Amino acid sequence: GATLASLTMLGNVVGKLSIGVLADRIGIYRAVKLLVAVVGCALLLLAFATGMLPVLYVAALLFGTVYAMGTTVPALLLLDLYGKEHYKPKVSRYQSLSAVIAAFAGALLPYLYDFTGSFAIVFALGAGVCVLALPALSVLHRYAGRRHAAALQEEAA
């Protein structure tokens, strides 16, 4: 268990570096989609590779990226969406809402374990959220593009 926790924290550090490098090279939306897919795969591995210790080690390392994403991605997406002048109040609102959701989920997930006797359902639900996040990111990207185009038209006028 301690090795898995250590690998997860190592994944957190590597994930923060990866987000920055990938966002600079391929753009924030592509980087986030790639990392969401990585986290989704890691969750599925954690759910279904219970007897394979090396696979669990890799899954824990990859899963650590989710912690890095939680602290860096929202600010980057909101900055892209609203611009430097308007994103600060949005970040604080997001962080408040995120804390409420995390508290609720943190209280609910142990009951899922108690009910099923396994964390597999929790990991599968997390992977499902990752699947839903991919098209949501595409919609957000299109919306941000429209906002940028409208802002350029206003400046030109």
C-alpha cells in the first residue's frame, strides 16, 4: 500500500511537469484530453488488475496525474476561457464549488465500498467521469474559440 501511495505522489509531481510541457507543445485542451485519458486508463487498471502488482504500480503512477490536474488545469482552462482580466473571480468560484463536490464525493465513496466490498466500482465510476470529460472538453474548447473570435471582432470594431 505504501508503495502505491508513493508512486501516486510521484505521478503527481511528474503530472505537474507534464501538464506544463504538453500545454506548451500541443495546447491546453489536447494536453488535458490526453491526461484525462491516462487517468481513465489508470482507474480501469486499478479496478481490474488486482492480482498483477507491476500493473498496479504503473496504474498508481499514472493515477497520480489526477492530483496534478486538480491544481493546475482549472486555472489554465479558466484563463484561456475568460482572459487575464476576468478569470480571477472565476477561479475562486470554481475552487469553492470543487471543494463542495469533493467533500460530498469523499463522503459518498466509502459507502460504495461498504455496499460492494470493493473499490472497483469507485474506480469504474472515476473512469466513467473521464469518458464524460472528453466531449465536455471539446465543447469548452469550441466555446472558448467563439469567445476569442467575438473579442477580436469587438476590438476590430
